[in-house]
Amino acid sequence: MTMKRILSLLLLLTLCFTCCGSAFASTVTPSFTVDNGTTYTAKAEEWPDGKVYPVYSAPSTSALRGANGKAVVSTNDTIKVFGKVGNWVLIQYNISSGRNRIGYIQLPSYTKRSSCRELLFDMKQAVTTCAVSVTDDPYASQSALATLPAGCTVYVLATDSLWSYIASNNFCGFVPSSTLSISGTATHHFASFTASNGQVYDQFCIHRLEYDASQHVYAVTGTYERTNASGVQEAAPDVGEITYSLSEDFLASMPESMGSNTTLHPTWDLYQWYVQASLNGFASSNINLNFASVTVQYELNEANEICYMEYAAVPWG
């Protein structure tokens, strides 16, 4: 056998392995698990043909989008569904041979489909141990969606054997689990208000969600509160209602329901969270939400916007 023929065979074998590898990578069915043992697996579902939806890395219209801000999915293609977060559906779809994307699409009517389970992610704080690329395609191309520096704080939402699904700033994505140091309970610098009586009020009772015609909550209105020695919520004197805008990278930690279950999960969309947690998935009006108060702790950014909030209590519970 001549050297030329040997080289040709080697080239052919290389191409075969490359093509097989790409084909295999593009058909991997991903799944990831949360701390309580629940596993979320992407499953193919039928969709109405001819629809195109923008795809976001997190369940928010302000979240980072892949493809230089132009990521979309067509329902003419195969779409696999993990589940939903409010009226956002987490999907996986194929872009090309060896290239997939995992992200969120917004489908208001989709929340009524019983086959789509609610995704209840963890919210464990972690720190990156080195500079790392975040990808929306962990099982194939691993192309970069964003880059995080060493020492960056993130939230781990779920994991598999090699990857961690994280939230950071205004996006979600996957990083190798080996690049994270889990710190457990998040450390937050919650804001507080000192009243004229000298008392510190470290909670905020939200009385109203401020949202636009598309149900995007851009601000919250409420009053400063504290829990007194008797365990009763007490409002700050001499101060009326205050309105705080929500930052573009806003994230909340809220319960699945407004009942006795106080397990907290990441929340990006306060409107849909309230519809699910308090109204059993039904809003009496798309314009006027019948909102009952909820008490939270909150963090402010340099622009005096709420960038993070965490459930504390329901004053009427």
C-alpha cells in the first residue's frame, strides 16, 4: 500500500469520526437534576407549524440572547421541552450539525398545557475558581455565550454529571462543574431604612406590582417594615409608599406557592410568579392583577434599583 493511499484512508477515517461525532452530539438528550432528586429531561413535543420565536438565555425579555442577540427558533424544526418557568418554556433545539441551543421562549398560551411541568430550580451560591466560558450548548459545540472571570458569584440552578446550569447577571447557561466552588447559602447585603424613631426597618412589604401592557413588571410599590419582638409585621411611621424600579438583571428568590411551602426558587418574572404562586395559574385580568401583599428583603444597586429580592413573609397569611 502506497503512502499516498494510507494518507487518503487516514483522512477518510478522520472525516468519518468527525461526522459521527457531530451527529451523535446533536442528538444527545440532555437532563439535569436539582437537590431534591427531581430530574428534568428534554422531550420532543409537537408544535404548530410556521411559528418563529425569539430565544433568550433566561426567562426575561431583558436577558442575553445568543447569536449576537438574534437567536430564534422555528416550530418547523424539532423542539425538545424541559418544562416551564411561569409562561416561559425552556427548550433545546438544533441549529446545525453539531450545534444545539438551550434557552427560553415566551408563549403565554403554553402555560395551559398540562404536559409542561413547572421547573423548580435550586438557588445555591457558588464562585468561579477560574475564568470560564458559559455555553448554551453543553452537549455538542460548547460554543461560548458569555465569559465569567475568576471569583465571580453565580447561582447553581441544577447539575448533571459534568455541567452546572447557572444564573448570573442577565443570563443563564452551563459551565463545567469543576470550575465552581459551592458556597451554599447566598450572602446578600440587604437594604434597610432607619425611621425617625430610631428603629431599623429591614423588610419591604410590596403592595403593588407596576407593569406594562405586556405584563412586564418594571417596579414595585410598598412600605418599609420590620418584624417586632412579638413576631408581628410593623410598618415604619411617618413614611408613605415607596416605589423602586427593578434593574435589568433583576433576580428574586420566591416560594413555589403562598401557602406553607417556603422552599425558595429563582424568579425572574414577578407577574407570572404571582399568578402561579397565589392565583393557581389564573389571572382574572391581563391588565388588572388582583395582587395581595408580600413582604421581602431586597438589595439595591448603585442606581437605587432593586437588583435582588428574597421572600420573607405574607402579611395576610
